[in-house]
Amino acid sequence: MSDKVVLAYSGGLDTSVAIKWLSEKYKLAVIALNVDVGNERDFSAIQQKALKVGAVKSLVKDAKELFVNHFIFPALQADAIYEGQYPLATALSRPLMAKLVVDVAMEEGAVAVAHGCTGKGNDQVRFEVGINALAPKLKIIAPAREWGMTREETISYAQRHNIPVPVTAASPYSIDENLWGRSIECGVLEDP
């Protein structure tokens, strides 16, 4: 039986490609974990997609109540609005996701965890600081940071490996949403 990695899985381009890439590069059995913090998604379809792409297991954790009680309510009480206008929707969800990724890694006996953050934003820091605080000996793999592919090359890799992705060069938007808000990124912004 091969070693396992728990991947914080969104079902988007980078994490879908990461399943195949982690299997090939590290020879790890990938357990995909999608955390429901109020995302309006078809979680059953996301689970099936992860398995189709090559995950050995695909899990969904309902974390809405934890997110509200331990993150949204305290943020409201603290008036945590960045520069008076941004509600930190994505930033608030990442520590909880990091905790749940670590929890599943411990339950599954995984040797590593992985995320789909690029090296260009704060998400990588949010995930890795949280993971290191909770499990400092757990290896962290950041495929999108390691593989060195541009957005177009990542899309091409997905197409070559029959990985269905909702992103094309013509429609490069990436949307992160939860109970607290929505953040929209565009390929042009992610890959300047």
C-alpha cells in the first residue's frame, strides 16, 4: 500500500491537476478533501470528479456550523473588514480548512498534506502556517507552486490527461465562495 496525502480539494483546475501530479511525481495515494463552508456546489459531483481523476478516496466535511461559530461570529464582533470594504471571506475560511485537512491526515495515517495554492498569494501562507501550527512534522506539498506550469500549461496538462476542468483560456475565472462572501480571481491576475 502506498503512502497517502490528503489534498485540500476544490474541484477546480489546480487541485484536479494536483491529484494526477501527486500520484505521478510523489507516488502517493491521494485522498481528496472538500470542506463545505457554505459553498454552493454539487459536492457529490466534486467527489466523483476527484475519484475519476485518480483520488483513492474523496471526502466532504460539512464545516458550516464550525465556520459560523468560530470564525464568522468573532469576525463580526471584531468588525474585521479589510480596508473598510473587504469581509475577508476567503482568509477566514483557510485556518478551518487547514485544521480539517490535518484532522483527516491524522485519521488516515497520511504522510503529507497538499493544497492547490500558487506561490503568488496569501492562501499558501494561511494554509501552511495553520498546518505547521497543528502538525509541524507533517510534510506539506504545494503542487501548483512546485510544478512550474503557467495557467495555459496547466490547462493543457489537464486536457492531455483527460482531467475535466471548468476553466479554459476563454473563461479563466476562479470563484471562491462561502457563507461569509465571494472572491473572484481571473487567470490574467493569477498569471500576469
